[in-house]
Amino acid sequence: QVQLVESGGGLVQSGGSLRLSCAASGSIFSLPNMGWYRQAPGKQRELVATITGSGSTDFADSVKGRFTIDRDNAKKTVYLQMNSLEPVDTAVYYCWALVRASIVFRFDEYWGQGTQVTVSS
């Protein structure tokens, strides 16, 4: 089994910044991809950003230029730096990881429990 533990959410004013962290632990051979999704009240969960083990990134158009993502492969941790936050960024942010548990060529997805980010106007 794999656990994803998030931290760093909270309340911030519009224009402020927050940094989310997510540490993976458990039966992990490799983490080909990690990232963040978010879900606002009454909306579907959506991609925020992902980063592969080699550092290739993907961002939602709505956060490009404001958010950055990076990871520490040795610590099995992914970070989301959120700058110029806006009220529309208010959501529960979920850590996501694509995990290869062993030398067997099989991949499973895991999710964190979610962390609330609230941006006040």
C-alpha cells in the first residue's frame, strides 16, 4: 500500500501565496508521475499540475504563470507553489501519484486525503 500525506493548505488573502507538500510512503519502486488536482464545491475534480520523475510538467491553463510544481525524488515528495492566488482557486487540493510498486510493469493511482485552500477577496 501507498500513503500520500499532504500539508500546507490554509486561508490566504487574494494575491497571496501558499506552498503545498505531499510525501509518498509505502510500497514504492518508482513514482513515474505525481501532481495535484483540485475540487471546488459543486464542481468536478480537475487537474492543476503534474510532474514526471524526469521533471516534465503539465499545468492547467488557469494556473499557468502563477503556480509551479517541483519534486524531490529522494524524499518522494511533490510540492505545489501557488502565487497570486485568487478566490477562484479556493478548493480542496488533492495529491495524486502514479506508483510502480515493484519490478513488475504495473502502475496504480493513489490519492491523498485532500487539503483545503481558501482564498479570500
